[in-house]
Amino acid sequence: MASIKTNPRKTGDPSCTVVWRSGGSRTGSWCRETFDDATQAERFRDLVNGHGQQWPPGWVKGKGFVDPDESPITAAETFPAYAHAYVVLLTDISDHTRTNYTRFIDNHMIPWFGQMTVSDRGAKITRDHVSRWVLDLRHGRSGPLHPPGTVRRSYAPKTIANLHGLLYSILQSAVEADPSLRDSNPCAHTRLPKGNDTEDDEVFLEPGEYALLKTHVRPDAADIIEALVSTGLRWGEVTALQPRDFTFASKRPTLRVQRAWKRRGEGGTFLGAPKTKKSRRTLVLTSAQVKLFQRLCKGRQPTDLVFTAPGGGAWHSGVFHAHRWKPALDAANAAGLTKRPRIHDLRHTHASWLIAGRVPLPVIQARLGHESITTTVDRYGHLLESSDDEVVAAVEWAMSAAATERDFSEAA
């Protein structure tokens, strides 16, 4: 509940400050408004209590109830300015991610919200605006500020969820920074499209299907394809491998993932830390993998790249896809392969093979470098059908034991 604190001023006159936590929760941000006399403070305190520990609608901090026409909307309140400023000040993202966020705002938000405000004044963003925006993204419709004739494609539920998450964070920042600016987030209760009514994004190859694909891969790309599918490493991880990442002279040879290719905000790539903390991981190697990597490391310096393009230097993903991966897929499809996997699907294929071999999901999580077991379960849990027989047997055993115990009790 809001309360009043009386404090003396330098002039000797007292001041009355109404203080409360936003929303009345223990974790809500502290809010305060100061008055010259106790009567005004008491009236304002009652207004705050009557509006659920929120700033009274129409009240401007330090000014009181102000007619919107008398208080011009500042440029900082407009969605484009506030959203861009929010991204610029984020401290826990890479330059590449910052560039992507800015692009998302420009391409997927401003055409809808470009003339609106993040505050509760003027043309404010409402739940209805957010819902219409989500529907437009889902059905490939252009926004109100797009030029006439703009053609857009529909977006998958996952992409929409990512964009909605960014919009939510922008508007939540406005709420938390100053509740008098905006007292609630219009994204809070949006019902997002579900992805379970669409085809799976991942493609999983059976061993025979991979063997068919590999026969059509050019010789200078065969080793990297073999490394990708046999380790489950990401493209940016496997192409960053160096001889110093391997330990061959031990009872159990290993590979240590210590770096990956990262994108710069202004373009280009550099070697940096892996994707997440758990992406720094150690993988045990099979005898076949030891032979493969020993051959590739032979004659190289510890900090040389293990996989290099024909002209030297690191492989560029776009070049590899266009001149190695796509031709191999085209030939494999013509030879009878019915699937069209991406390069990243070799990682999914590796996981599916581990699941088929009854490797526990926590072990798969560690091998793939997932930050959370939830990611592993969500992505590969549906492949656990091979355990159906064990589940049925366990349930039948339990039910049978329970029935036997009941019959024994009844007989007694």
C-alpha cells in the first residue's frame, strides 16, 4: 500500500512524499511523488491505492493531471526512437545480434508501429495493435506504413515468437523505466501461433540415406561432411577447429570445442568464444574419427585451421552451400534421396542416431552443447518412440505387481 513520508526542506517547510512499489508487489520498482502539503499527498495516496498501486491514468510525474494537448509528446516517446535507443543500450549482446535487432525493428515493427508511442499518450500501442501485427506476420500481410504493393512472406511461428519477444522487451523497458510513461505491457497476453500444426523444420537422415548423399559429395568436402555428422558440431564450430583442440595420445582420445566463428556487426567474421557456456565441451572420439582428424592435422601448426577451402583459408558457409552442398543434394535427390536436408541437419541427424542407440538425453545435451535439457527434449523428444517397448513393459510389470498385491490382500 502507498504511504506518506514527511521530510523537512532546507527552507524549513515540510514536504510530503507518497511512496509505493509498482503493482504492489515486493519486487515492483519504487515510485514516489512529492507534495507541498499533507492534504494533497493524502488524496494522491488514495488515488494510487485505488488504481492497484499504479500511477493514476493521466497523471504526469511532477505535474499532476495534465491535458494531453497541453503536454506535447516528446520524440523519445515515439516507437522508432525508443526501440532503437533500447537496442543501443543493451549490454549483454554481441554486435552482430545488435545489428540483427535493429534490422528486425526497421523491417518488421516500424511499418506497423512507426507512428505510435511507447507511452500511454498519443497513438499508443494497444493489445489489439499487437494482435493484428502478429496476424499480419503469420499471413504475409504488409503493415500500414509499407509502400503500396509491398509483398511480404508469411513467417513461421518460431520466427514470430522471436520478434514478439523483442517487442515485449522494448515495451517492458518502457514500463519498468517509468511507470508514469506506461503502466502495462500490451504484449503481455498475446496468444502466439503454435508450431505443432506445421511440418517439422529438422530433417533426420537414416544411415543409408546419409551414405547415399555422401557418394555425391565432392572429395574436397567429404571430410568436413563426415566430421559434421559424426560429431554433431555446428558449422561455426567444426570450421574453427585447430590441431591444438585434439588429444590423441591418451587412453580415450578427445576433441575440445573452444572457439567458433562469430559474425561482426559491420560484416565479416572472427574467431571467438562458442555460442554459450555449455558449448565449451569435450567430445570423446571413435577410432574412425581419430584416424580422420589425425590425417587432417598432420603437417599443420597447432593454431592452423583443420578444415580449409581449396584456395586456403576458412570455408565460407555460402560458398560451401552453393558449390558443394547443393550440387551433392541435387545429385542425391536424382538418385533417389527423398529428403532435402540443410547442412545444420547433419547435427540433427547425429542426435537422432544417438537416440536410436539409446543414449540418455542428458548425455546428448552435453555432447551437443545445449544450455538447457529443455532444448534437447523439445527438439528431439519426439524421436524417443524407439523406447515404446520398454515403457509398455515397465507399465505392464508395475500394473501386474499391483494386481498381485491386491489379490494377496483380498485373500488375506
